[in-house]
Amino acid sequence: MAGVRPSAIRELLRLGADPSVISFGGGYPDASLFPVDELAAVYAHLLVREHADALQYTTSNGLPALRARVAERLTADGMPTTADDVLIIQGGQQGLDLAAKLVVDPGSVVVTENPTFLGALIAFAPTEPTYAPVRTDADGMDTDDLQRVLEAHTDVRMIYTVPDFQNPTGATLSLERRHRLLALADEHDLLVVEDTPYRAHRYEGTSLPTLRSLDTSGRVLHLGSFSKILAPGLRLGWAAGSPDLVERLGLLKLAADTQNSTLNMAATSRYLEAYDIDAHLARARPVYRRKRDLMLETMAATFPDEVLRTRPEGGLFVWLTFPEGFDAADFLGRVLLPEAAVAYVPGATFFPVTQETNHARMSFSGVPDDRLVDGITRMGRLLHREL
Ligand code: PMP
């Protein structure tokens, strides 16, 4: 546990759970979008008609029917996949835990974007990696810097990336950089973990091919999740990759928790069979897109110009950069007070090594429109006073 960081942020965000606080902190999907009637019908059917199977143990790699449905969806997304190439996991988060257990030894190197997904740092920590963070910009991981980082380290075990609408910056890895990243991974013979929970939530522009679809040497582990497309409470995600990779991850999964909930896997499989999840996603996208636009427009109208913000083409997050020297964790303490009553995640926590204090991650997904405008306006007023 020595390498596992306690989180002061968690304490601050506990204050943010107060209903009078408008929280842009958690990356929660909009609960009003959960397909509750459909799920109610599916669970009722399973419990009444198929309980002998739905409440029983199943294979540890996941219910075969669900693996087949996931494989179909991945194939349609440019990654020819069979059910055997798919491991069902407890959300994308478990894929990060299993990948680290597979390849990391204490002190060996994990390459990440800088900044990167906090949950990945939490998942990797027990395996005690050394981090080699790579510079990022609006086009995701800077592959020139990646080349430099790979040449500077001898014991790299994995490149971890969130190529689509990254958490926390919202950036998307450009096509050219996708090719370059894979070429560098080939050259250095590395595992690439591609984490894609936001991939389906693109609000503009055209979808780019996944790293796994461009990979010719079976080195990409593709992680996905039902959390943001169906409901995070199901705790369902997938890991897809070469048969050898999936086989070894499956053994680690078996050791960790035997299997996912059979009932939740059966319900999700049946949902995918009986309903149109793409139509569901097509209904969700304009809702998130409107919230993104509302957040950016309100920031443009009420924030001081020197507060820079990203404009993500999808996903759930806007990333703020305050002037040099500004401490976003300190400011959170003040913006949480009743005058503004707003919460966000200070950016320092997303940096694996050198923590930059002048950033914040703002999530627009879980806040009703009127409160979103209110909260941003109140935060803007306080920022004007302080900057
Ligand atoms: N990866 C990224 C980049 C995320 O943002 C999240 C969720 N916040 C996850 C993985 C894990 O989500 P889940 O385990 O619910 O699939």
C-alpha cells in the first residue's frame, strides 16, 4: 500500500455531494437517459422465465451470448472480433487492474498521457510502476515526445492511452498519431492498452479508427465499457485482444472475482438483442452535446479570458487551464462555499509525476441544464474577483 496515494480531493468532493452544491466533479452519465423500462422488462423476463440460468454461475470469461454481442459490435466498429477474443470485465476499470497485473513489475515503466485518467493511476498503483508521462495537446498524445520517452527508458511494459475524448482533457488522438503510436509500439515491442469508454459519444466530426483496428501485430488490448452507453451500475465492460492476451487476462480475472454477475450479463445481452442500443445512443448524443455547448457558451460569457478551456468533440469533460501560479485545489475550497457552491476536480490529481496545480476537470454530463448555467456563472463571478 506504500505507493497508493491517499486523496485529499476525495474529502473536498465529499462536500460536493451536498445537494446545494452544483457538482461538475464526477463523470456521471445523465441518469434520465437510463433505459429503465427496457431494463425492467428484461430483468423481469429473466427472473420469471430464465432464473435457473440467469442466477447460476457461468464461464469466467463472461456469458457467451454477451461476448458474441460485444464481438458483433466491435466487428462493426472496424475490429474483426469473435466471442473468444472478448473477456467480460467489471467495467473498463477492471481491465486496467488486470493489464497492470499482467505486465508491470515494481519499478518497471508505464507510459501514459500527461495528464491521464486518475482511475488508471489508482488501478496501476498496487503493481508499483514508474510512470513516464508523455506531453499531450489538442490532438492527444504527442508522438514525438512518445518517441523521446521510449528512447529514454529501458524497461517499458505498456503504453496506456484514452484515444477518444480523453479523461480529463477531452482531446482525441489524431489519425496520424494513431499510426505513429503503433509504429513506435512495434519498434519497442510493447503492449498498448486502448481505453475507450467515451468512444460512442461523439457530437461532431467523424469517428477515427481504433488503435486495435489499425494494429497488425496483436499488441493492442482494447477496453470498452457499458458504463457510459447503458448504465455504470451494471459494472460491465470488455477487454478485446489477441487470443493469447485474452487467455492470460482471463486467468487473472478468474483469480480476482470468478466472473461478472450472470444476471447483469444476461440482462445486457438480452437488452442488446431485444432493443436498439444505437437508437438509444442517438437519443443520448444530442443531450450531451447540448450540455457541452451550454457549458462552453456560459464559460465564454462569464469566465475571465485568461482561463483557457478545451473544446471536446465528444465525451463528458472540459479541461480548464488557469494562469500559471493559480492553485485550483485552493480555489475549490473557496468556490465550494455557499456564495458559489460549485465543485469540480482539481487537475493536479491527473498528473502521474509532476503535478500541475493550475487546471480543473469540469464534467457537463450529470447536471441539469439550468443548474449548469447557474453553476458556471457563479464560478465565473468568483474567478473574476480572484484573477
Ligand atoms: N477509463 C476511463 C478513461 C474512464 O473515464 C472510466 C470511467 N470514469 C473508466 C475507464 C472506468 O469506467 P467503468 O469501470 O465504469 O467502465
